[in-house]
Amino acid sequence: MNEYDAFAVEAKWQKRWAKAKIYEANVDQSRKKFLVSFPIVYLNGKIHVGHGYTSMKVDVYARYKRMQGYNVFFAQGWHATGQPIQGVAERVKKGDPVQIRILKQSGVPESEMKKFTDPLHISNYYKILAKKTFTKFGMSIDWRREFVTTTLCPPFSRFIEWQYETLRKLGYVKKGTHPVVWCSHCQSPTGDHDRLKGEGVSPVEFILLKFPFEDGYLVPATLRPETIFGVTNMWINPDGDYVEAEVDGEKWFVSEPTVLKLEDQLHKVKVIRKFKGLELIGKTCHAPIREVDIKILPATFVEVDHTTGVVMSVPSHAPFDYVALRDLWTKPEMLTKYGLPGDFAADIQLISMIKTEGLGEHPAKDIIEKMGIQTQNDPKTEEATQEIYKKEFHSGVMRENCGKYAGIKVSEIKEHLIKDLKAQKISSSMWETASPVICRCQTKNHIKILKDQWFITYGNEKWKQRARNHLAKKMTIYPPEARQSFEYTIDWLQDKACARKSGLGTPLPWDPEWIVETLSDSTIYMAFYTIARIVNEHNLTPEQLPNELFDYIFRNKATLEEAQKKSGLDMALIKEMKEEFEYFYPPDYRASAKELIFNHLTFYIFQHLAVFPKGHYPLEIEANGMIQVEGDKMSKSAGNTISLDEIVQRFGADASRFGLAYCGEGYTDASFRYADVEAAKKRMSMIFHELTKGKFSDEEQQIDRWILSKLQTRIADTANHYQNQRTRSAISSGFFDILNDLKWYEARSGAIRGPGYRTALLTLVDLMTPIIPHFAEEINEKVRKAKTFACHRPFPKPNKRLINKKLEEEERLIRNVRDDIEGIFNAIKKRQKKALEKIEIFIAPKWMYKVLSIRRQKPDNLIAKIMQEETIRKAGNAAAKYAQKLMKNPGYDSTLSQRAELAAITDALEYYKREFKAKEVVVMLASKSDHAKARAAEPGRPGIALTFM
Ligand SMILES: [Zn+2]
């Protein structure tokens, strides 16, 4: 069965599609349009399986919509903004052996290496590869609308200039002073896409508390200043580097890495001396508010490069503190090695200061014991911390030992308390990343308060409100549970730096020292796609794309005449651009990985609302999980990513698409398995063989009507799955369920394959066309002998007239009886190893069907009700027993009548004979037999007796 050569078939159809230009979307006012988009792909490496997973979803939906008759617009552009491409070029220039090895391993030939010192060359190199990969993968892209971000593509750069001048004019871009994630090596804010680690991490404000110590202050940082009422001691890392420094005129004791952070956060800092943490161990400091002296103790969980490297200990409520304290209680050597008495911490008692329903007096102690956490560095401690924090924040109340705050909810105390602490001059604040951020240049980042930097005002409450409204009223989010993440992101979004000083990009037109960063020039480019065909075909220059032209096309803010005058372009051409934009916009659907909800996908909504007029805002977004290949998580830090090209070359496009579509859906992470891909390949080959070589009869049997009936459900289910981005479920219903139906058909019909069989196979191909389009074209040509493309066939619609529930129920009965016979046969055969002589099948007595029908009317007292029926009463005890059985199993029902059951089983006698190689198979009414098995018969569950030779 090797007549189906996937590689040859795929190459053939890709050529024909291109020749017929079937994916080129042009304005056609007689048809409804549908604009889908996949994020512009970063040109610093090959397209990997992760891209393949999301882009496949976009393509499948595009193809599904095309089959529904939409004029689908699917363009693709490329991303070059920021540090990554320039970083590669710089490292190659320096001869960095790690970078060169990574490039070689990914297939860059030695001869290219010299040219890889030029970012333009790198981006071109990967663009050509990526385009080839997408084409081979069978993506239905209109390639006339390509562009690259940054000044590598001057017309696009012009579009970004216009976008930012517009945003600034509207007050959405402002100069301001804000905390940003900062790379001290790059001397620049580090956008999410410029990070090796810590994508989505933003600045968090910690409260610094000043604990009097010697002639200055020991300064711990906390997100929970209210816990100061429960402080019992201070933690210092004895091996850490600390300093005594003058900070804004006071003397502070903090870790050494704190100095740079404080300086970058507008504090005046002068280091007096450096020392090891060990020096502080065993001393005491004064706890403000509680007004007692507390001990300074050693703890290894304290990290000197996180906040100030000084931690106040609240062991009743903070799991880390409890574990560290328990260590000192139980392991005296942890104290004696610093020259302290072994019982130095023995007098410390937990202080409970928050009361929370569902939590005990000392929640940290309870959870540590419950989770079985043994050491200070157990990662589960973080989980425990979050759990307690959430519960206490939402339902905790301050206890009596909290002075004037007693009785106040934890969620309401913070603001007051911080104000009070500030008034008493015992607090300050400091920004820190919630978790570590590493720049692509490998430097660990910190927070800098940047003065006079350009920000997008995502924190603007009015703008947020518009985003919330649009999201709630107009947008469909797939899967639905992703909506919450959008709402959360809108709530928490703050003003965001939109430019950086290094890397590739478009300079801000009014302040060209600054370059628009990667997440800021990728928000509304889908609008550029609509005019990109004309820009590319006419080689338009930036001078021909003045603000007035964009204002006219995209915002109705300039007249056609102004646009014409400033651009010097033909009126007709300008009108054509406007028509393309007005016809294809708004963007209907966009898909990306779920991580991008927290930045890109939400910015996409915000900026559309800011720039474009009403009616041009995004409508559907899908956010999908990450993908694992054979259990390995794909990671950005080069090494274990698998290129899409590798998979397509190995299995062909359709099988790869099938594997990717089948490996996952929704929010959970997907798991791609080669076995699925191999199986898909085999089955396609088999289907091709059956449809091209198989013999089909024209005579319609009952089983044909059955499979046509089942098929209507399969069609409806599959359409519903496609519409809701559930590709895996679409394959289950439109492929595997139909194959299983066909298996049953074959078993029932023997060698005969009737018209229903062929229709089911062809419908399966139709339903799978969005996923395996090349295969569908081949079948369309070779089997249907069609002259048009399968991609343009209408998506099947269920035909209600073909649905026959009774027939389906009858087949289900036949199948259940078959399974029962097999069960008994296997159990006995193992013992006796004999051939089957006779199968007797007993259909239940009529009164039982009556009991079922009475139960369907839901009487208050079933037994009383049935006993009113003479025919049932006659059955006596058996009737009561059956009724009791039904009452225990309220979900069970069987709707076939006795007569229908008898007819169905009679029809299947030949089948059972064949299936079990039995000499004789008979069916009779249980009432006409004395056989013990006859008494076991029930509606939907005939009695069965087997006789062996
Ligand atoms: Zn850096």
C-alpha cells in the first residue's frame, strides 16, 4: 500500500496553489471577509515546533473559514526589533565560541559565518528559511503582504513613526519617571522579548522597614508590612556580602547588591565599609512598633541579591521563617558553629497576629508540617508561602495584639499602615523584580527609576475602561478560561517604557536617540498588512507614506486631497489602499501562546482602541499552551528546540500538521508524539488506497443508513470543535470516530461496502481538509475527479433528515450483545478450548418494557404505580425486583420496544454467526424458554446462552 507518496503529493499541490494564487486575498464586496493573524516571527533562528503549533491553529481556522465561504486574509511578516539579532551579530564578530557552536548546530554552514556579523544578513537568512518552511508546511498565506519590522523595511518603519506620533498626539505616549526592568550592561530597559528569563515580570514595590541597630538601621524589605506585629527575630545570610552605607543621610546596613539598586532608584548612597553577614549574627536590633529587642540569626534561604538581603522573621505566618527557626531549634550545631550557645534561639516564641477562618493559630507551622517540608531550600516552601498569603489577604483579620489595627481586615490595612509607618519615619520603599530577570546579554537585571523616558500610558484608567468594555462586550476568547487572564492584565497594567537605546528598531521620530522596542512596534501591524501589497508592488518609499496618507487611510483624520498632495501618489492608488483597509479590517482572529496575554495580546487590544476608529477593533483571540515534544519542554534558551522544518522533512506536511493539531488544545500544555504522526501517515495511506482501489456496491443496506445517521453527528461535532479552536477534538470526532464507525460497518456488512461507506470516507476527508489539505486535494482530484480545489469545497453541513435515532439505538443493541457474547465466550473458552455450537439470545418479557415506560413518566412511587398494571402484577416478585434495580440506577434507560429488539437481533444473526464462527445462532422471546439465562434478559440487555461442541 505504498501508492500514496505524501512528499510528491504535497510538493505538487503547493505548486498548484501558488500558481492559482488561491491564498491571495483581494477585496470582493460580494463576500464576507475574515482576517486571521499569527505573530510576526522573530528572525534570530529557525521556525521551531512551538511556532508550528500555534501557526497550524491559525492556518486550520483560516482553511475552515475559507470552506465556510469567507474571503480569508492571512498575511505573514517578520520581526527583527531589539537586541537578539544584533546580539548574535556582535557575538559572532567577537568570535564567541558558544554562539558559533549554537549556529552550526542549528545548520548554519561555515561559509555563512563570516556574513553573520551583519544583522541585515542574519534576518534575511532566517526570513528565507522561514518562508520556505511555512510553504512546505502548507500554510495558506498571502505572501504579497510581507514586511520586516525596523529600518530594514523603511515603509514599515514609517508606519511605526506614524503610529507613535499618533499615540503621542493623543496623549498615550508621554515622558515620565517610572520604574523599569533595567540592564546595567545594555544601559537600557529590558522589554519582555529581550529577556532570556523573566518574560512578563514587572517591577514590584517592597516596603523597607527601619529597625534601629547600633548607630543606624538594619533594613529588611517586605511585601507584608502588617506582619511587623509578629516579628520575632532578624535573618541574615552569614556568608553574604553586606555594607554599612550612608543612604539619604542615614546609616543603613544592607546587602552589597542593594547599593546599585538604591542608587538607580534615586537614593543618595555612600558606602562606608563592606563586611560579611557573619559579623551581624548573634547581635540584636530593635523592632519598631513592637518596641522590643530581637536577635539577629543566620539563615541560608536569605539571598543577598534579592531586595536588601535582610529578612524580618515572622515564623507564625511565613513558612520560610518557620523552617529556618525550626532548624535552629533542632540543630544546635547551626548556632554553635558561629560561636553562639546551642540554645540561643530556644526562647523565641511564635507570635500569631492574623486570624483567618480555616487556618490555625500558626498557619506557617501547620502547612510546613502538612506538606512535609524538611529544609529551608525546599521549593515547596514558596508554594506554601503563596497559599497562606492568598488566604490571609482575602479573609484574614488582624488580632488583638495589633494595637489600633486589631479587627481590621488584612486586605484593608495596608494603605493605612504604610501611611502611618511613613509618618513615623520607620519605612521607605524599594522596587524589585518579583522573580529574577536575565537579559539576553546574560546580565541579571534590577529595577531602575528612569527619569524622562518615553512611556505608553497603559496605566491610564480611562483607556483601561475602554479595554475592559471592548473585551467584555465584543470579544470572543478561546479557550474561555483565558478571559480572566486578560481581565487581570488590564487591571494590573502600568505605564510601560516603549523605547530602548540599543538594538534594531525604528527611532522615535521626535527623539531619535530612542528606538521603539519589540513589544511596542508589534501591536497594530495587521493594519499595515492591508496596504502592504500595494506598498510592495509599487515599491513605495517612506517619502510617499506621509502621516497624512496614514491618517486618511486608517483614521479618517485627513482628506484624500491632503493625502494625495503630501504623498504625491495617484488618487486611485490611495483609494485602493483605503478600500483594502476598510474591507479587511477589523482583525477577526489572532492566536498566540498564553504567556503573551500578559503583554503582547493585551497591548494589541489597547493600541487598536487608541489608534483606529470604532468598528476596527479586534474580535477573537486564542491563547494556547506550550508544546512538549516527546515529553521535552521547548525552551527559548537555545539547545532543545526542534525546528519545524526537521519534522516536516521527516513526516511530510499533512502528517506533521495532524500530529500538531492532535497533540493539544486549549490552555493546557500540548504533547507532540511521533507515534501520532506515524499513525496518521499510515491511516492516510490506507484511506487513499480504499478510495482509489476499493470496490463499492451501489445497494443501500440498513448499515448504510446507520452510518449516514452517525455521520451527521460527527459533522456537527467537528464543525463546533473547529469553531472553538479545539483541533484535537475535531480530529477525534471527524477522523477517529468515523474510522471506528467504519470498522463497525465492515464487521456488520461482511465484505460488502455500500454507498454509505464511501460517503463516510469522503466526508472524513472533507472534515479533515483544514488539517490535511494536500491529502484532501489529492482525493478531490483522484477520487472525485474534481476540477476545482478541495480547499474551496464547502464545509459539510449536517443533514437532519438522515438522522435516525432508532436505527442508531438498534445498532447499539447489536453491538452490546456482541460484546456480551464475546465476554462470555472468552471466559469459558479459556477453560474449555472448545468451538462454539450454538448461541441463544433471549429477548426480555413485555412487562419489563412497560415498567421502563412507566418510569419515564417519573411517578412518585414506582412500585405502587407498576403494580396497578395487571400484566406487570402477574410477574409478581420479579417485577418488584426489576423496579428496585431501576431505582438504584436512575441514569439507565433503553428506548427500543420488545418488537424492535427482536427485529434488530434477528437482522444480526448472520453477523454473530460469522463473527463467532458459531454453527447456529437463534433469538427468541425469554417468555418462550425455560433456560436459566432467559430469566436474566432485560430490555437493552438480552439474555445469552452459549453451547460448546
Ligand atoms: Zn543586557
